[in-house]
Amino acid sequence: MKAFYKKLSISEKIVTKMMEAACRKAEELGIKINVAITDDGGNLKGFMRMDDAPLLSVEISQNKAYTAAAFGIATSEWYPMIKDEPELLYGIVHTDRLTIFGGGIPIVIDGQLAGGIGVSGGTAEQDALCAESALNVVKQNL
Amino acid sequence: MKAFYKKLSISEKIVTKMMEAACRKAEELGIKINVAITDDGGNLKGFMRMDDAPLLSVEISQNKAYTAAAFGIATSEWYPMIKDEPELLYGIVHTDRLTIFGGGIPIVIDGQLAGGIGVSGGTAEQDALCAESALNVVKQNL
Amino acid sequence: MKAFYKKLSISEKIVTKMMEAACRKAEELGIKINVAITDDGGNLKGFMRMDDAPLLSVEISQNKAYTAAAFGIATSEWYPMIKDEPELLYGIVHTDRLTIFGGGIPIVIDGQLAGGIGVSGGTAEQDALCAESALNVVKQNL
Amino acid sequence: MKAFYKKLSISEKIVTKMMEAACRKAEELGIKINVAITDDGGNLKGFMRMDDAPLLSVEISQNKAYTAAAFGIATSEWYPMIKDEPELLYGIVHTDRLTIFGGGIPIVIDGQLAGGIGVSGGTAEQDALCAESALNVVKQNL
């Protein structure tokens, strides 16, 4: 019997680079974003708000990152999954912090869930592009 | 590299006059309102409840002002923006304090977001008229 | 009458460098910290948790940064200020987010309160040293 | 048998003048305050934050006004009342919004509790002086 198992978690160094990549992508797109990154435990690991980025997104970006880390799928996958099940569509959306629109993506390393990233400030599609830019940094550093 | 950037924020003096203008407009319309004003950081700067104005609107007016300051658009613009995107319609409305009906308007000075005003007590249209009366005071004092 | 007044707020670029400086100081001291930075409105601007830094400090660091920005004095100044006034010692400590131990310092630029930094993970003294390292970055970039 | 009783409640007009009086007193004292006024139901009736007044006091001033209206005594009377009763000193202070230090005063008209005022930003004594300036406006308008 094994008393433990090993986990992977994103590191401080890569988080700094991920947030930088997301913000530079946002500049390219002409938007101002908040970006949040949680670790494998769903706890905030890094956060950055661009100058004049919307305050409302301070919370939304963190909830997206949490949702991604806490369920292991992109936040954009939630709506298609629940739309034909009214008990979920009207019910599960009340779960604290659960976010069902795009911009949150899990951080997966070697098949293991190592954290989540959430971006808010543009459209869901723009937010997701910024998040993907950040995830590319992870891929380049494995 | 610049360590800071400059912001504008509404002043106490104008806030007093804004709330007065909103309440007088409400009298004209025959309604009783709550009016809340937040600064550029979304923090409450001023608040006034007319005699016999609905208690429920104490919170609603503050949430409208916060939403306007925190996202930089009128609260009346939210529903048209999200109505055809079900993941937002069922999802983003759960964001704490987010208000998606009229009566909240950002305070913009020289192109910069300097605060928000929220009015509650009448219909969304009446509330917005009161908020606009208050914003006229800002324009007359630049 | 003036409808607005001007404020200064810390920029995204300097926030990235401030968090980096705080974390490197923590390494020197042999501790693992969470560092949070709020803007002049008390809203989260940046956050970083070092690998294996205590989870409890995720919230504490943010509350320290908020307290510093929201009252304009270092969090270490609170206890000496209230210790001989029992109504504050037993009363004001219940204020939401108020933190009365060291590690939170206001960010003051040209005499104006432009934000707050909060560090948590070591002793109050160690946390304050990390915060001061971050503030030195601000001074070097004015 | 009488199916109802009459209550008194502060009016919008006097609230505007009360907040103005409190802020001007604060200027005299060289402090920057938040002032909150609740009606006889403990609900927010008016609020004003002077430019650059501490954000932390946004909540404290409202809690002082609520406490004053909700128990009918000045907040400065709470500590002397509970200090020798440890179950209250350690227990009742956890009551949501209860504030046990000076700066909150009930508004009493013709022997009836008609609301509360709370001031925060200076010392408890300075805050109370500002609140009393506001209450003088009530007396002059009976």
C-alpha cells in the first residue's frame, strides 16, 4: 500500500512568464485584461491586472481559473455540456465560483491537472486566446 | 519604465450636486429613488435615499453604480450584449454585484473612467433619466 | 467648482518588478511568501505565491495590501496605535479585512497614496523586509 | 386597540445638510472623513466620502451609524458598558456590524429614535465632534 501519491503543480517562475504572455497577447488584440492563475489545489498562485482593465474582471478571472482547475475542463465546455439538462442549466450555475463561459483553461502537464488559468476583460474568445498564449509558455518549458 | 499612471476621480463637491440633481429629476417624474455614486475604484463615494424610497433599492443602486464603474459601460448595455450568448445569459449574471438592467452609467471625464452612478426606485428608463440629470452636472462643471 | 481630482496609481509594469523583488528577498531570508499588491482603490492589481508558500497567506497578504491602501499607514503601525485603547483593541479588529500586524505597507508616490503591498509567509518583520524590497523598485523608477 | 403607531424618520433634506456640516467640521479639524446616516430602520439614508478619505472607513462609518440606530446609544457608550463583563467583551463584539468605539450617535427627535449617524476617518473623539456638528443641524431645524 502506498501512503501518498505525487502531484504536479505550476511553479512561480512559469506563472510570471504566463501572465506576461497573456498580457502581451491582450495588447496585440487591443484589449485590457485581468489574468489569474491557480495551482492544482485551486488556490490563487498569480494575478495581474493591466492598467485600466475592468475591475469587474478581478473576480471573474479568478473564478475562471478556479473553475478550470477545479473540474479539469475549459470553462467554454460547460455550457454545451449543461444546455440540454435544465436541472443543471438552472441549478449548477449557482455553484459558488463556477463559471460557464470561455476564458478559463486547465493547466495540464504530463496528463496531470497542475492548475488553471482564467482571463477576463475581452470577449470570451479573446480571453481564451490570451489564456492559450500563456499555456504555450508552459509547453515551451517542459 | 513608469511606476505609475494618472487617474481622475470625481470630487466630493460634485457628488453632492449630482445626487441633488438626480433626486430633483425623480420628483419631476413622480418617483422616489436611491442614488449611489462610486469613485474610479468602485468604492462608495456618495449615497442618498429619498423619503419613502424603496429599501430594496439601497443595494440595487449601489450595485448599479459599482457595475458602471467596474466595467465602463451603462448597465442597460449588458442585456443586449449577452442575450444571444446563453453561456453569458445563464452564467455571467451570477457575478457578485453585476447588474444588467438600466439605471447605472459610468462617469467619464476627458475620456477617462472617473466613477459610476446608479439610480434605483423607478423603471429602468426613469432611473436612467435621473442618472443622466446627475451627469449633466458633471458636464457643466468641467 | 471642480468636478474631479487627479490621482496616481501603480502601473502593471512596476507591479511585476515589485513582486519579483519581494520574492527574491524572501529567498535571501529563506522564507516562502505570498505577495499581493492593490491599486489606489484597494483593488487587487498583482499577486504571486512562491512554490510551497503557505496557503493561509493567500488571503492574509491580500488583506494586508488592502489595509495599507485603505488607511494609508503600514499595518505594523496599527497595534501600537490601538493597544492602549481597549474599545479599538476589542472593537476595530473586527473590521472586515483589517490587518493589524506587520507586512503591509502603503505605496506613496509624490505624497499621494497610489496603492498598497502586503506580504505574508514569514514573521511580520521578514514580511516587511520583503515589502520594502518591492518599494525600493518603485523609488528607483520615479 | 390601535393597529399602528407613529414613527419619526430623518428626511432627505436634512440628511444632505447633516453630511455637509460633518464634512465642514472635518475640514476645520484637518481630517478627511466618511460620514454615513441611517434612518430609523437602520437602512442607509445618506453617505459621503471626502476626497482622499480612507477607504477602510467606508464600512466603519456605516457600521457606526447602524449600531447607533440599532441600539439607540452612542457607540462610545458600548465599551464602558461591556468592559467588566467578559462574556460580552469577548462575545458580543462578534455581532455583525456592532461597533464599540466612538463616532456613532443616535438621532433622537422628540424622544424618539429617528436614525443614526456614523463618522470615520479621524480619532474616535474627532469623529464624534463631526457627528455632533451634524446633529446640531437637526436641532436647528425642529
